[in-house]
Amino acid sequence: MTGTIVVKPATPPQPVPATLIDPLVLLDGRFQCTVSNLVPGKTYIVEASTNLMNWTAISTNVAASSVESYVDDGAAAFRRRCYRSVHLP
């Protein structure tokens, strides 16, 4: 019997995307949430959109831990606003 072994370079594991959990609109109209799955020491940008096509960076942070709170003080000025967190390479 004969066989062939093919060795390929290892692919690095993909980071788990940051996740926004526990969303809450505060009584004064501000938006609050928890951002989880962060990698401490890595930079993350919180972005907001009113149409899911055009995103605006509203906060840039270096994660101090794997879970952090975020409050959007400008949320009351918008009827509807969507959020996401983007990890910088």
C-alpha cells in the first residue's frame, strides 16, 4: 500500500466578532449596551447607522477587558439608530 500526505500551512483562527448585548434605551434617550467578545489590548470602533448602509464611527477604544459597557450620548437626536462594533486589524 502507498499513500500521499499533503501538509498545508496552518490557518490562524479567526477572531470571534465583537457582540453588542443587553441593549437599553435610557429614560433620557441615550443608548446603552455591553460589547462582548473583545480581545484586551485590541482596538475596536463602535459605529452607528440610520440606514444600515452608511456607518459613522462614534467611539474608538482599546479594550481593557473582554466585556465593556458603552453609552451613546447622542442617540436621543435620532428616531432610529443601529450599532455595530468593528475590530481594527
